Amino acid sequence: MQGFGVTSVVTFAALVAAVITHTAVKEAAIAFVSTAIPTLIAIVIVSSRTPKDRESGRNKPNQFPERGDHHLSRAQSRTNPDGSITFEATVARQIDRRPQLWEALANKFRNLVDQPIPIWGEWIYTFETGRYEWWVRHSSENAVKLCIELCKEAGRLLLAEPSFRQRFPAIAAITDDGDRWLLAVYKVAGIGKVRASNLQSSTSGGVSTSEGGEIKDLPGASQVLCQMALNGF
């Protein structure tokens, strides 16, 4: 490349001198053209092979999902003082699916049968043991089974809420998923009423005292608690 450039300069100088002196102009022009053409060809070839600035595929979300790119991936580039480009590490943020799960669960409770009356829940609390016993009631056995399964699903989802575990550790400690949900409806959502108190019964260990209560519209009350979970309690 340098050799072609020097030769072209020399022949061009000769051409200029020939024009000034009016001697051998034609021969000088032919010599200049013959040396300039290879130089121009070399410039074109080198230019065509020079990499062009282009946007990196890392900056295009969803371009290669099978390689790990997804709609929450982020790639940043930085132009250095010397003109080079440095790519920062890609950061992927995990999707929190809990809001969608609570909304879906609320819709499931909403779709439960409410005829001839809504499904209701009953409890008995024994003071000596500090324990609750729960029952789900309705004229349709199928509706009862579906509601119990939803209560268990909701009770498991409660344990995935850090704010719930921190604010209501006693309820979170209940081992039965369904009982955990029912007690949360009563204690956290504040839905349910005591219907009988100072109930006494004889046991092998003596006399126990208890109270009974109910949640009239258990699916409706459950929707309220789902909304509280969405709001972070």
C-alpha cells in the first residue's frame, strides 16, 4: 500500500513537470494512470473489508431466547475514549409471579357456587389447648371439596409472603394449609363472628371451655384476603 502511494506521487510529479515543460506529456500521463489504478483498487478492497459499526445482538431483547435472552435481559455498552466499545454484563431480573397467582386464586374463589347460599366455614376454638377446629359447609359436597382445595392452595401461598410471615408468625406456624388460610380469613381479614361462647364439655382430663363461630360467605371473605395479600398485608 505504501509502495503504490509513493510511486503514484512520483509519476504525478513527473506529469506536472511534463505539462510545464511541454515535453512527453502523453507518456507521463499514461505512467501516472498505470500506477494510480492499483492504488485505488487496494483502497476499495481494504474499505470493503473494514468492520462497520453495528448494534450488538446483546442489545436486542428476545433475539435469541434459546440462548438465555429474554424480555427482562439488559445489556449496556460503553464507548471508550479510544473509540472502542465495552459491553457491560447482562443483568436478568427474576419475575415475581405472586401477584398473578393471587389474582388467579381470587377468581377461583369467585367462581365457586353460591346457590342456594354461599359456602360457609365454621370453627370451634378450645381455650385450654389454644387450637382451632374448622369445617367447610354447603349443600353441595363437590362445592365443599373444591373450596377446601382452594383454601389449602391459598394457605401454601401465604407462606411465600415474607410480610405475612413477619407480621403473623403464629398463623404462619400452623401446619395444616387449609386451617392456616381459614384462621387468616378470621384473624387477618377480620371476617367471621363468634356465635357461641363458654361452651363446656367433659373430657378425660376434665372440663374444657370453647367457643364457636362462622364465616358466612367463605369464598367472598377469601377474595378479600387475596386482595390484602396483593397489597402486602
